[in-house]
Amino acid sequence: MESALSGIRILDLTQTLAGPYGAMLMGDLGAEIIKIEPPGGCQTRKIPPYFLHGDSAYFLSLNRSKKGMVLDLKQEAGRNIFCDLVKVSDVVFDNFRPGVMERLQLDYETLSKLNPRIISCSLSGYGNTGPYRNRPGYDYIMQGVGGMMSITGEPGSPPAKSGLSVIDHGAGMFSVIGILSAIVAREKTGRGQFIDISLLDTQISFLSYVGANYLIGGQVPGKVPMSGHPSQTPMQIFMAKDEYIYILAGTDKFWDIFTGVIGRPELADDPRFENMAARYQHKQELLDIVSPIISQKTMAEWMELLVEAGIPCGPINTVDRALEDPQVLAREMVVEMEHAKGGKMKVPANPLKMSDTSPSYNPPPNIGQHTEEILRGILDYSEEQIEVMRTDGVI
């Protein structure tokens, strides 16, 4: 059976994290992703500290399932090649600052005249409208501007960022949603469209119930203990006898069961803790009782008891333990493949599981690995044309 997105060709101009991540997800699902890099290659190939055959682990983690092409878009000949590709492609995906594609004369308005079915997705820090549109934008900046850092960290501590680039990854996924939605819409209208994705918009969307609490309740959210939850108790990290464990027993159902597991069934009927609202009001009193109890057994002992009782819980794994967890391995969430220059490499896998068209993987490309293949096979350029482009540094 064909892959889910087979027959879809995407011209990937994105660099760094958000765009490459989104394009990679679509490549795993069978879309033909042509990663277009400038002469010398994408800057992320050189991000330290770890490398394989000269390519950074950072780059390798974000660019599998793509074909590699070098094209100098600053030269007219390079732009002409790109325009020829647009005529036979479905999507152009970039993450330049607003105005760059216009200066290159590769903006949606221009490209749609070449191919009315083309879909152009532009991912930027602040989007193509608004007073900040020309500012450079990065994940951690958006965590600050969009309110996330103000609610992250322990109460009284300075603002703190997430340990992962969650806004970049989220914007990449929103880009995928937008692109696939535009492809569906094109089946109805026959026309492509422009998609404007912003890191800041992504962060604001991620505020979700925290943002709604302010908009409806009028109180500015502050930090809650990083191990806990802003409204449910107990729902947080506890220190067992040897290691940390996360226990979610904040709902009334789980709290009643939890009190029995920890040997304190009378707490279920204690007026201070009898429902979620009461536990919220008496959170510290509850934790002062529960925390010492949890510290009396090992994490493994609590895991066995809590899992058997049906209480949501989990160990606080380090990254190595997470990637070696039996459930992670059973779900095939670590994929091994050949590096384009030889040897094996492992990277986190695509999370989609589909009964007929699950993701498949090809290794990240070398710089310009497929340039001539694309020029010959897709655009039918002659050897003489390709040699001139090579001599002129266009490819």
C-alpha cells in the first residue's frame, strides 16, 4: 500500500528546528520532501556538541525522510530552478522572516501565478502581521513573551524556560496541520493558499486553560511548585525512599483509592480533603501528611502498588532511561537507520501509528545529495545545463 502522503511534493526551505521538524513528520508519512540548502549547507549541520560523519546530532534528528538539494536562491538562475520546481510541486515551506520571500520574488502571490494549486506555508516568530512582524523570533523568546516563563519554576524563583523547545515543536506540528488542511481544501476549490504560522501564536494557543482561567476569572496566574498542579492535589512529584515518582491522585475517584494504598483510608472522609475544592484549599496540609508516607518505600515498590490499584503514576526517568524504557521500545519510538555516509544511527521516531500507512524512514541527506537527481528526474534538465549551473555555483 502507498504511504499516506505519497504523491505530495514539498519544497522545504526551512532551517533550525520548527520547520525541519514539521517537514520531517510529513516525509515520514511518504511526502517527497526536497530540502533546499544554500551552498555550504544548512547551519544546523554544525551545531555542537555531537557529530556523526561531520553532521550534528541536532541536524540528524530533524532531517530524515528528505532529499537533499543545494540551490543558491540569491542568484537569478537559482530562483529560476526553484520556480520550475514550484510548477510541479504542492507545497513551499519556509521559515524566513516576513519580507524575505518577497525580496526573493518567491512569495505566495508570485508563486501562485506559476502554479495556482501551490500551497505556501510561512513559519516565523511573530507572523506576517502586527507590530512585531519584523523582529527575529525564537522558541525561548516566545516562552517569555507568551507568558510561559512567568508560570514556570518554583514560587519566588526567577522566570524559567522549559527543558525542551516545546514552542518550536508545536509550531512545526501546527504547520503540518495547516498544510494538510490546505491540501484537503484544495481538493474542493482547486486552488492553493497561504498559511501564516507564528511561534508566538503557538505559545498563546498552548496557554489553553491557564489563559482561560485569567480571561474568565481575571486573576493573573503565578507560579505553582514545579512538581505540582495549579488546581489538583495530590498531583505532583514525590520523593520516594530512593528516587522521584510522579503520582496523579487529584480527582475524587483516584484520591479515595490512593488513601487506601498509602494506608490512610480515613483521609478520604476528612473534611479538609473530601473533594477537589477542599484539597485545593488545604494543599499544604495534605502534602505534609502524604510526603513522609511516600518517602518510606522505594519508587519501584510504590510503582507496583499504585499500578495495581490503577492510580496514574510514573518514574522520573533521565533521558537515557526514557529512551530505553520497555514501553518506548515496544512502541518502536527509537528508530535505527543507516547514515548516508555509512554506519548506523539512532533517533527518536515519529509518534504516529496507523493501521495501513504507518511512517517509514530514510536517513538524512548529505549536502546536495539529490541535487542532480532532482534536476534530471523532475525537471528534465540536460547534462550541459547542469554543468553550467555547477560551474556558476548555482547548485
